[in-house]
Amino acid sequence: MFRSPVLRPALAGALLLSCAVALPGCAWFRGKEAPYLEARESRPLEVPPDLVLPSSSAALQVPPAPAGGPAPGAAPPALRGPGSAFTLDDSQESAFRRVGLSLARIEGVASSQPVAALNAHEVSFRGQTFLVRVSAQGEQARIDAISTEGAPLSSGPAAELLGLLRGRLQ
């Protein structure tokens, strides 16, 4: 194409000059870091030493049940004696009604509204507040006293009241 001896060196010089100008231009783009890498949000989180807490995973473990104790969720063992839980040969509904009537007739008992959801009567007797619960046991009804926290009671005013109820109902 270009066979002229003068044109060939001029064309080679122009090509060499354009390469010399264009190649350093690429360094302008490669030389800078990306701006998002310098952002403050990408730094690792630093937690002050006084805010680092010890592990609390051991605090949430439930201790094993004691050997020989009742299974979780099982009914408490039946206590024997004049002030302990007792059973009636009656349905749960009928026994619940009879216990309510008997509580109203015992002197010194302050009974509030029955707690039908628990099949219990909340009573105050000799300075102690507790629940007299009626639960079904097959064809019979079991009457016992429990604290407001749900622990079975078998002594003190609760035992005395259960003894009075047993005398009225049996």
C-alpha cells in the first residue's frame, strides 16, 4: 500500500507516538483504589471492652430431675393424714359445686370467686391465701390445697381447712 520510503517511517513514528500517549492513560484508571473500599462503614466493628459479656448459655440449662422424684408434669403424690388431699366418690363438676358450698359454711374462710379455669376456689383461712383445687381422678374427684404459686400444701391452715372440708363432704 504505502510504498513510499518517506511515508513508512512517518507512519511508524505516528503509531509509536500514539501508543506512547495512550498507554500511560490506562494507569490513570488503575492507580486509584475504588472509593467504596475506603468507606467508614466497611471497617470491622469494634466493641468496647466493658460491653463484652461472658457467655450466658450455661444459665439457661434446666437441671436434671432428682432421682426417684415424680416425673415432670405428673400429679403430686397423694399425702396421707387428716389434713392432706382426699377423694370423693363424685364427678368433678358436682364436687366443685359441693366444695364451694362447704367453704361458704365454714367459719373463718374468706372465699373469693371460684377460678373455674383451674377448677379451684381461692380462699383465705387463718391469714394464709391458697387454692382449694378439685381435679378428676377417674370416676372420683380429688380435693387438695395448693399455694398461689402451684406448690401442694399439706400443713398449716391449708391442712386444717382440708380436714374440715373432709369432715363436711364425706
